[in-house]
Amino acid sequence: MGNPKQKWTPEEESALKAGIAKHGAGKWSAILKDPEFSSTLFSRSNVDLKDKWRNLRVIPTGRGCREKAVVTVKKANQTPKQDNKPMALTDVGENFDDMIVDAKPLAMSTGPLHVTAPNRSEAKLVFQLHC
DNA sequence: ATAGGGTTACCA
DNA sequence: TGGTAACCCTAT
């Protein structure tokens, strides 16, 4: 038949990034539920979104290994409860999209090795990637 | 519903 | 031949 593979369009990727930047990574259902994104991703499924996002973080076969990635996270939360989970990408927002453009690879791998500006409204998380 | 794994198809 | 992009299946 005529559609063995349906390649993703820039509009699809843009909508996906926008959805992640708004709701957060991992909330594919919420992104798909949004009428704005569903208008473009109406032909995509929650699994498709996750797959696309996963394959997107893949880097050109060890060719050009990134050393480190700087992620600027907003004030985050003032919740006193102990949260050890590195849920950084869930609340990054606009910075998330910029991070991808600036620091392409990386992702929600291990926690940050260094944290700067702990007293500011924004915290810079430096992820050290080993080659 | 989300995350992870494995497989297939297309391109350089 | 190698690598990237997309799709399906399974587990939690």
C-alpha cells in the first residue's frame, strides 16, 4: 500500500515541543487532549508522541559527543515536602525548548552535577555528560 | 496511560 | 553498510 512510514512534519515537532513546554514531558495524554495541539497532532497517538520525543534525543552515533548541557530552570516550587525525584523537565517551561535548541542532546538522564544561583528565581543546572 | 524494548523502513 | 526515523508490542 502507500504508507509504510509517515514521516513527522516540522509542524508536528513544533506542536510536540509546545505541548511539552506547556504541560510537561511525559504528559502525552494532556498534550493530545489540548485542542490546539490535537489540531496538528490529531493523527498521532500518545505512543507516537513518546516515540518521537525519544528518537529526537538520539545523537548522531557517538560522532560529536556533547560534554555538558546547561539547563535554566525557573523558580520551581516552594513545596516543603522532600522531593528527591529529578523532575526538572516537568516544570521547565519555555526554557525546555531553548535547551533542546542550545544543548540538543541530553535529556532526563541522571541528576545535575552542579547547581548555580540557588538563591535566584532561576537555577542553572549543569549536566555533565560522559563520552 | 506511560516507559522501555525491539523491529522495520528509508536515506547517506 | 551504517545510521536515523517511525511503528508495534510488552511491562509497570
